[in-house]
Amino acid sequence: MPDYQRYQELISRESRHWGEVRPDPDNPQLWHDPELYEIFFGIEYRSFIERIVAKRGTVLELGCGEGKLALELAQRGMTVTAIDLSTERVQRANETARVSGVGSRITFLVDDLNTASLPPETYDCVVAHDALHHILEIDRLCEEVRKSLKPGGSFIVWDFVGMGPIRKLFAALLYAVVPTYQPYMAKWNLRHRLPAFLAGERSKRAALEKGSSSLLHPDSPFEEITQRSMIDAILKRFTVTERHTFAPFFYYLAPKVRFPRAMKYSLARSLKRVDDMLLRLRFSEGAYFFLEARKN
């Protein structure tokens, strides 16, 4: 953990970034295109939802963003508490829940998951969707999750564990070469970000301890600050009942490549088939993982 003043500066920057984030036409993301999201993540996401709903009762969501998952769970009859770092995102989530008529089933809270204290033995299920790789104090948070679950409660996680330096380098080379929504000159001007893009968890944490920002994302300094260690932190405290990976590579490039719209989604389906083949042949693990664990 960096010193207090440095930490406050970084966590404020993280909060501000996520409060202001919007779709960027020059750098589109998969989750901003519903059809692309369905192609690469649709089956996994629906399975994730069903696993959570099957637990019934009370659920805590870590890193809820603008409340999409919390809203779906409330609509399926669950009582939801949802936490996020960004005040702006929580405000938008509250408004969406109110308009949708399920506001009474959801409690949104603003808190820093690196330092938050969770109430003991309160939840039947704790869930995290694409959030834990932003948590610096992952061991502390997993201990809080264990404490907050009722006996036999479940911790269900879908998260990004990273692609590793070789796959990242290949992705960067392809991104530089193929036509994308970002012009070639703009991509060339981003070359100084390559070391941060390629850096793993250990390098990022070492840079953070030294007070350096060279390997941190300029807008979201805790992006990928936790990768493999989130799985280790869970394994130390819970009994894992299911775990698998998915989306090893081409999910990253699919939204960024510029092709005629008529070809865009057929190309994406082809890339998804390649991703699936990479997993079947065990050529690569997925960059994302699903994990369900039970409190011991």
C-alpha cells in the first residue's frame, strides 16, 4: 500500500475516471455494443445471473458501476446491496432503479472496497462482476467477504485475470497494424503507454510501492492492479466448487477493428470461434474467469 497521501490521490483519480467514463468512438469497448457483447459473453453472462439467482435471499455486489447487474437481480426477486467507489455512478444507478420500479429492493452505497468493512454473516451470496482486478487490497477484501457471508454462503466471481505479456504484445501489434476506429497517427502517439499495457500485476505493484506512475493507467491507476492474486486470495479462504476461463484473445480486438457494418458481426462470430478453439486445444487460458466458491 502506498503512503496515505499518495493512495488518496490515486483512489480519487480512479473514482473520477469511472464517474466520467462514456463510450469513446475512437476506442470502442465490447460492453458498449450489445450485439458484440452477446456474441462473446452472452452465454457466460446469463449463466452467471442464473447461478446467483439460484442462491435466493440477500446478495451483495462489489463494484456495481451503474447498477446493471444489481437491477437484474432485484427484478428476479433478490434483495440487493451494491457498492461502488464512484458517487456519480451510484447516483445514476439509484435513478435507474427508481424508474424501473425496483428501488425498494436495492440499497446502493458509495465506499472504497480497499478499506470497506462489511457486516458479519449478513449475505447469502456475494458477487463481483469485472471489479476485483481494480482492488489493491484484495486479501483484505476477500477476508471481509468471508466474514460477511452467512454459513454456507457463496462467493460468485466473473473477472478479468489478464492475457499475459506474450498475448498482450501480439494484441498490441495487431492493433497497430489493422484498420481500427482510432487513426494510425493517434495509435502511434499512444506508444508511450505500451509498457503499462504489457506490465503484469507484480510490476504494477512494485511501481506503485516506489511511488512511480510509469506502469499505471493514466486515468484508472488501479486497472489490472490485481490479476492472478485475486484467485489465490479466494482459494485461501473458500472452497471452490466451479471454476473455468473464457475469452482468451479476440474479444479484445473485435470492437476496435474497423470493417463495414455488414461484415462486423459475422467477423466477430468468426473470431469468437477462434477464441473457443484456442480454449478447446488448451493453447491458451481465457483472459476472463468464472468462479463459484462456498464459505468454509
